[in-house]
Amino acid sequence: MALTQARVLSKHGLHRRALAALTHAARDCPALASQSVALAFELGRSSRQGKSISMPEPVSAAFERARDTGQPVMLFLARPTCGLCRFTQQNLKDPKLASSLRHIIKVDLRIDAQENRPLLNQLSAKKSMRMLPFIFYLSPEEEIIDYTSGGQEAAQLAAKFKSVLTQTLGATDSKLRDRFAKEVEKAHALVDNGKCGDAMKAYQAVGKLGIVGEPAKKVQKIIQAIELIGQAHLTHCQNALRASAYDKCVPGLLILESDFAGTRIAGRAKAELERVKAAPKGKEALERWTGAVAGKAAASASEPESAPPVSNPVSERQASSMLSMAKAFLTNKRADLARKHLGQLIAKYPNTKAAREATSIVKSLK
């Protein structure tokens, strides 16, 4: 199962570290489709593609931000004594450029600083850079989109910004870009909450906004990744069903039916659950996993009112998967994402063993 996921995600450009973390999570609970999608998505959103550039800390931080926002990075290499550099910097303050600059991550670098020389050598290789300032426009994946050499008028900068933003953010209109970003974040939230069917519909709606270029391609890749990973989990459940391993296939099918509601995958999961019901042992497994075993209501009624609520097996398995995901993030030094998922686990499944362990981990991170 983990190998199937690795192949799917590799096809969609996720880096090896992400695949390792996903494999780790999938190994702990391979049947939970929505949580694997969430992990793949989170790691894919911060993945790095293309050739890596040796860079100083401010540039590295800029690219981290760029990978989260999709914005291009503008490297402005200059010398304090350079007149054309001051001229271009002054033109960058033109009010007409303000709306475009909001969507560009600008980093100022001194060309005579020793720590910036390796970066300059890599960027300027095979490029005719004769006059300062040198301005490089790079994608979040560290690929050079465009560059200029020498002083730049405000009109020249405006034309360059328009071209760069169209290639990286898919539109030059700031209102459309802002709306696109908001709608994508809403779709992101649906993935984070395991609502894969709703997320796919939201991403498809985003694709109709008129955004082009890499952002549009990225949205399509996310849709494809959700579909393919959902299909991979469905195949895993079907294989378990053929082997009559009902306790392995039932939880996965239940989650696929719920989290991919409204999609073809949910329909197929529902059909497979009907096959499970047709087998006596399958029906027993389904009753166990849905908490519908005979006598459950009577047992619950006999418990004292002060007794803490008991989590059902599906909740325990989901919580365990989320805990595995958070641990994978910690292994990959992504404490911010780990805290986020631990918090979601504790809030959503408070009465589980995994929630208690998550609480201990959160305390240790403070």
C-alpha cells in the first residue's frame, strides 16, 4: 500500500522526504484514506522541486514563504555605491507598483558580500549580466523565470511584474489572485478535515475562476492526487475483502464512504460494504466497527453517569492514524504541522488513547 502511495505522489512531484513520512504513516494504518491524503497534501504543499540553489539564510527563508504562498521571489543584487541601483530602488516605490509588489517576495542582497557570491555565480551562469543592479525572478521551486541587468524605469518594472505574476500566480488582476488564494485555502481546510469529496468539488470550482499557469496546474494535480490515493486505498480494501480479512477492509471502506461522499470512490466503497454484509463474518465485523454490536445499548445504560464516554473502534483507528501523521511530521522536523494535527486529534477524538498520548507530546513541545 505504501509503495502504491509513493508511486502516486512521486508522479505528482512530491520530494523523497515527504514520501518517507507518508510511507511511515501508511505503514501504521494503511486503510485510512483521508488522513493519508491530508499528509500527502501538507507535505506536497511545502515540497521543493527543481535544482537546489546554494543560498544565504534570508533567501532560504524567502523560498520557504514562497512555497507556502506560491508567490515568486525577487532577488535584488546591488552595491551601496551604485547609482543605477539607487535609481531602480527609488522606482520600486512608485505607487503604481504597490499592488504587484504585494504578491512578490523581494530580497535585497549586497553583491559584494562574500556570503552571496556562490548564489550570484549560480544565477548568472551563462547569462549576460553586465550592469548593476542584477534582478532575478524565481519560482517557489527555485527556477529562474526572468532576469534584468541595469537600471529599470517604473514602466519596465511594471511590465516585468505582470509577466512574472502571470507565470507564477496565474493572473495579473490582484482581486482575482486574492479570491483564488482564499478559495484555495477553503479547499485546503476541507482536505485537512478529511472531507475529500467536498475538497475535490471545491478545487474543481477554484479551477473555474480563470486562473492559468502553474497555480491552475497545481490545483489539478491536487485533485488527481486525492482521486488516485482514494483509489489506492479502495484497491487495498478490495484486496483485503477478497482474502476475507474483514477487520482490515471494513474501517477503510467506512471512511472512504464518509470522506469521499458524493464521488465515484464513495459509491464503490458503499457497494463493497454491501458485499461485506452478505457474508456472516463480514456482517459481524461491520457491526463491531460501527459500534452496533448486540447488547451495546444495554451495556451503555448500565454504566454509571460519571463514567467517561468510550470511543468506538473507528474513532480509535482514526485517532491513531492522526497521531502517526503528527509523529511523521516531528521526524521530519515540522513541529508546526505536528502541533496542528495533534491539536485537531485532541479536539476531534478527546476520549481516545491516541489523544492522551498526543496531549503528552504537546506538553513536551512547549
